[in-house]
Amino acid sequence: MSFLDYAPAPESTSILHLKDSYGLFIDGTFVAGHGTPFASISPATEQHIAEIASASAADVDTAVAAARKAYEKTWSKLSGSDRGKYLFRIARLIQERARELAVAETLDNGKPIKESRDVDVPLVAAWFFYYAGWADKLDHAGLGANPRALGVAAQIIPWNFPLLMLAWKIAPALAAGNTVVLKPAETTSLTALLFAEIVQQAELPDGVVNIVTGAGETGAALVRHPDVNKVAFTGSTAVGREIAKAVAGTGKKVTLELGGKAANIVFDDAPIDQAIEGIVNGIFFNQGHVCCAGSRLLVQENIHEEVVDRLKTRLATLRLGDPLDKNTDIGAINSREQLDRIRELSDIGEAEGAERWTAPCVIPENGFWFAPTIFDNVSTSSRIAREEIFGPVLSVLTFRTPAEAIAKANNTPYGLSAGIWSDKGSKILAVADKLRAGVIWANTFNRFDPASPFGGYKESGYGREGGRQGLAAYLTTAAAAESASVRTSGYSRARKQAETRTLAAGEGEGK
Ligand code: NAP
Ligand code: MG
């Protein structure tokens, strides 16, 4: 250890009291699953954490039946303010158990503790607080009078932000009056099961939240279940496509939040120090396992060399290693499969002629790791410029004019997010206006707020999560407003027309 090295600062795991094995959470209790149980391991050490039950199609059926019963008997009978009280209670319990949840997430997912502690878990609580506040105000969500819940929501989430994606799904669904069956990703079930304990602690009526763990087949059985009214999915575009096919013609409402290949555009008048930090945060946050990651750096040609040099200097200071260490910047890759995929695409990038640079990190002996990597001089047609790598790999391209930056940024099958770095507000607004991306950050990146809608264009999926718009995905809107307007005497035509216009504006492009 040299004079300037950091001493180890491991977060204690003593706050975690994990069980050896976890069942499925159905109708308020943990029950055995009928599939073959599987192990959850720590991707940083490959050590066994706990055994997780696997839900068979029959178990999925039991969970959906529990959610249906809860919807009809209890949850749909409660007032919005009573639903809100439960959600506030859940939000407070998340805050109370924040440290435990952060440690569990880091252990199971491999992300640095400073991210799970300072980003994931605070946002999880924020999401529940935010939607708790909406539960008694649905009439004011701009969806027309008297919007109604859909019924039972099937929710399938990925492994990159396990607890946060659960919050994005469950909080608006419950606030809107639906009950849910949620399937976490196979490699990261742990915090969903701790959340099930929180649901018990909050004394949420039985069956309102059900968690079925298992592999892709469990998810497929849930999507196809005939008594599900709504499917919400976050994950790969390939599985999203299968889900779209499976629900086509069934009348189930669906939202898909899929992949991305975001452009992070740096103009020569940008504040360079901040831009360097923004580029690093854009692609190396959460090991690049982020659907909206700024994985394509578009840098103006005259500052290209300077930006890449400074990036390399900055990346050489990042600390890769034990995710539970409070000084760690880059944690473990979530699974061996994901590591293989990152390696394969990176090798393709090199074979296609891009210049590869790897940060000088010491890679731990066990576990799954990939050092921060930059590919320079990447051509627009290269696979690493087009496909989602979902790892700590940045592709660098250049442009000369704003028009070229816009054309290159939009030259992707995806359209989830983008970043713009410039000193000039007018330039930022003019460029943002022409980018086909659901979320555009200016002089910042990867900022999330429950009040702000999030979602994509093109192959990045459809529907919005977050904000008022995120409620619409869990409510019947126009039809309910229409029938309500017939029932409600004195309902003015003008107000109805105004609401129809708001709806049209809110559900424009990108759906
Ligand atoms: P994935 O296969 O799409 O997994 C997402 C979720 O869907 C998981 O819970 C998964 O279960 C489940 N699932 C798998 N097959 C299913 C099916 N046929 N029907 C219903 N549910 C199904 O994603 P992945 O394999 O974890 O990652 C592959 C790639 O997807 C990544 O390399 C990345 O490019 C992209 N990805 C994007 C996001 C995002 O936030 N947009 C997140 C994760 C991954 P299992 O966990 O058991 O497979
Ligand atoms: Mg795991």
C-alpha cells in the first residue's frame, strides 16, 4: 500500500439477518414454491447468500388469485387517503431499514455501497412517499374525473436496480388502487423478499403485494395469466418483444421499459471539468448496468483529444473492488452471463477497429469484474456504437456541428435518454428539441426524481413511469372519464374538452 492509497473501509454486514432460504410471498405469508429452488450468490465473491424458491405456473396462479381476491375484497374498497396511509407507512419503514436494505442490495447485486446507500435506497423511499401523496388526488392527475384502477398488475423487473425498479412498479400501482404480483430478476431476488417483510410490518392487507421469485419461465407464466389486467416490464428489448406478442389482443394494458444507447453530447463550449464528471457518472455509475447510461460519448472534434485524455486520467483514479467498501467506485458485474456479454461485445469493438483503452485496475481473484474501458474512434456502424453493452464501456465518436451531433445521436434503434453539455442555454434547448429521447439531461446525467416521467421512444419501449404520467399506466382513463361524465350531473362540456386536450398532450409521441 502506497502513501496515498485508501485504507479498507468495509461496511459491516452485521445489520443483516438473512434467512438460509426464502419462500414465495403470497397472500401475506411466505410459502414454499413448487419449482426447483436456486441460489443467490454475491457477484463480488461468488459466495452463496441464500436459497430462493422458484414459482411454478401453479404458484403464479395462486399468487394472481390472491391479488384478485385482495383487489375485490379490500384494496378497491379503501379510500385513496387510506391507501396513501399504507404507502406512507411503507416509505417510512424503508427509511428506518435503509442501511440494512443498502447492505443487502450491495451484497446481492454487486453495486458499490455508496450507490445503494446514497442513491438506490433514498430513491426507493422517495418513490413511495411521492406516490403515497397521489393516492387521494387521482381526480387531479389530468386523466379525467373518477379514474379507476385496472385490477391485478403483473410486474417483471431486472437486476440492475432491484429494489428501485420494485418501487417504480409497486408504488404507482398501489396508489392507483391496483394489487400486484411482482417477479424480481433471478440473480437479485433478495431485496424484494426483504420488501415483503416490510409489507408485513406495514400490515398491508394480505394479497395486495405478492412476490414470486423464479426464472424467465415464471415471468412468462405471469405475463400470460388470463386474470392479469396489466403487464409492466423493465428489461431487455428481446424479452420486451416477446411480452408484447404474448399480450397482443388480450386487452391487457402494457408498459415496456427496455434498453438504450444514449448519446452524451459534449460541445466545445461546455464546462469541461463538470462534463468529465458527467461522462464518468453517465457510463460508470452502477458499472454501466443502466438502461439510460450515456454509453455513446459524442464529443466535438476540436476538444476530442483533450476530453479523452482527461477522461483517462480521471478513470485511472477510480477504485474497483469490494462493493461493501465505502471507498469503492466500481463494483462487480452482476453475473457471469453479463460479464461474458460485455467481454464478447468489447472484443467485437476491437476487431471492428476501435481503439481500446482499459483503466489500470487490479481485478480481484474471485467474482465478476470488468475494468472501466474506453473505445475511441468508434464508427457509427460499429456494433459497440449500436448495441447495448450494459457494462462499464464507453464508445467515443466525434462531430463538428450541432446538426451532425443531432443526426448521430438519433442514429440508433433506441431512444431512452440523452445528455447535452454546453455553456449556452439556447443551444441546449435547440438541440434537446431535436433529440428523439424520452429523457434529456442538460449539464448533468443520470438524475432521477419521482416527479419526473421516464420512458422511451422506438425500441426503448413505450409508456412512462414516474410523475403524474406514471399513474396513467395503472388507471383506466378516457373511458372512465367518459362514463363518469355521463353519470355526473352538472359536468361542464368545456371542462371535459379541456381534459381531453390535456390527455392528448400527455399521451403524445413516444407511446
Ligand atoms: P431480461 O432477460 O429481459 O430480464 C428482465 C426480467 O424479465 C427478469 O426478471 C427476467 O427473469 C424476466 N424474463 C426473462 N425472460 C422472460 C420471459 N420470456 N417472459 C417474462 N419475463 C422474462 O434481461 P437480462 O437477461 O437480465 O439482461 C439482458 C440484457 O437486457 C442486458 O444485457 C441489457 O442489455 C438488457 N437489460 C436492460 C435493462 C433495463 O433496465 N432496460 C435491465 C436489465 C437488462 P430472469 O432474471 O430470471 O431471467
Ligand atoms: Mg445474486
